[in-house]
Amino acid sequence: MLTITAQRLHAATESIFEAAGTPADLATQMADILVESNLVGHDSHGVIRIPAYVEQIKKGGIVPDARPAVVEETPGSALVDGKYAFGHIAAAFGTEVAVRKAKESKAAVVSIVRCNHIGRLGEWASRAAAKDVIAIVVVGGSGGPGIAAPFGGGARALGTNPISIGMPGGEQPDMLVDFATTAVAEGKVQVARAKGAQLPPGCILDKEGNPSTNPEDLYAGGMLLPFGGHKGYGLAMVVELLGGALAPGEKHNSKGQRGGAVIIAVDAATFHPLAEYERAADYTLGRIKEIPPARGFSEVLVPGDPERRSKEERLTNGIPVAEATWNAIVAAGKSLGVTVA
């Protein structure tokens, strides 16, 4: 395992994407977003994705210089055309639109079509919460076979169907919920694979439908399992319908791709002044933090605390990167004529 500074990873990301045809400002945004995922401890959505994104650019799946735009809107809704840009760039734009409309109309919903992988959903929910907007972000409805089995099923039928919810705090930090509806995110399987590690039991089945802990089995036709059995499966179906049925289909998507990214935003000051919302949020967050820890725990955390602590630690001590991941990043740069230092 290597330890690399955030600055070094940021520079490598920028240089690789610029060499792949990404304008400098968009390459900087992508570096900001991917390295932030590593900093907050979600390595599955960080720089490990660079080689795959480079391959998608080469194959035409990602248009590196594309910029999203609003194509339809009402006071409380907007349809964003991602133009097959980096999904992160489309999601950042869509989040800005959702926040603005929520501030103007109290609540808003934004759907993003012709959209690539948008990375860590918590990035977008966090950005909204930082502007005093409650946000629910989902991605689903690929129409796929996907990579996950339904509860009780022995074949692929769903995506990882993640959901993230950002809740602004006041004096207390904002709260962030962010998880795949599968027992483990597919990117986490990539991380385990790069480390040569096994998965916990109950995460995947092999292609024959047998339980497995070997990451390689997922990529040999296996499938992810929903978290919490039928409960996670139920939430996955909600995300599937929000992303698949609510998001426009063939009218706005092509190449067999669906939109599937939906942002629901609510101004925290919708029903009373922001200060009153903040007092209520702080009371709830503080009350939970004051609960005495159970045996085996040192304290009670609220969602978002682990990410904040990871960022503080990794900014100081560096980001752990598997050698296989770093070697793949170096190779991706070399394929574009870039020497990654």
C-alpha cells in the first residue's frame, strides 16, 4: 500500500484528463471531486476510477469537453442534458440548478439525462446542504441487467441504486447519508480486488448463485446482494422507479443509455425562518451525540462524522492507494503521453 498526498493525486488527475481532451477548468473540477472522495474515505469513487474514465473517453462513452445544459424547466423542476460529459460535471451542474430552484420555489426536482457515472452521491447532497438545502440524490433505472440481484433472485436485475441525503445543520455539522442499496458498493469490490482482499460474507453471489467472498467472482458473472435483505431491496426498487420511471426515457437518451440521476431539493427555510430550522436540527443532532456509547464503542457518531474525520486525517498523513491502483493510473497516463510523477 502506498501513501500519496492529496496534492500529488490532484496534479496527476488534472494532467491525465487534460491529455485526454478535457478543458483545464473541467479537469480541475474532476480532480477536486475524485480526490475529495479519497479524502473522505470513499476510495471506491476516487482516483481508482481514472483508468476506466480514460477508456470511456477513448471509446466515445465520455465526451471530455462537453458541458451540460438545461433543456426543459418549470419554476420547480428542470431537465438537464448531461451531453455524455463526465457525469460528475453534469451532477455538479444539476445540483446548482436544484439549489437555485429550491431557493426560488421552496422545493425542486431535477433529472439528468444522457448522463455518465456521477461518482460519490454524497458530494452532491453535501454541496446542497452547505447552501441550506435538503437534498435527496438517487441513481437508478438503467433498464439493465445491472449488477445486483433482487431479494430472492439468482440473476442480475438492478444497479447498485445508491441514495444520498444531505441535511443542513446549524452549529452542528451537516448530516450526510450516502450508501448503495447493495450490501457493498461495486466500487468497494474494485478496491478489495486491487488490494487482493476478500469481501465480507453476504455481499455477493457467484454466477451460479452461490455465496462468495472472492471479488473476482463478481466480475466473472456474479452479482451483488441487497443490504438488509428485503428492506434494502425495497429501497432499491424505490430508487429504480425514481431513476427509471421519473427520469425521461427514449425522448432524451440514446445509445441504449437511460438518465436515472434525480435530485430532489427542499429549502431548509420552507416552513419557518432558517434560524428556527437550524435550532431544531442542532437539538436533534446534539441529542443523539450525547447518548452514552454502547459497550465496544467510544462514542455515538452521526452520519457524516466518519467522512469529516477521514478528511482531516488524510490531509495530514496522506491518502492510502493500493499499488495496483497507482500502477493503473500511471499506465493510463502513459497511454496518453503523460508521465505521472
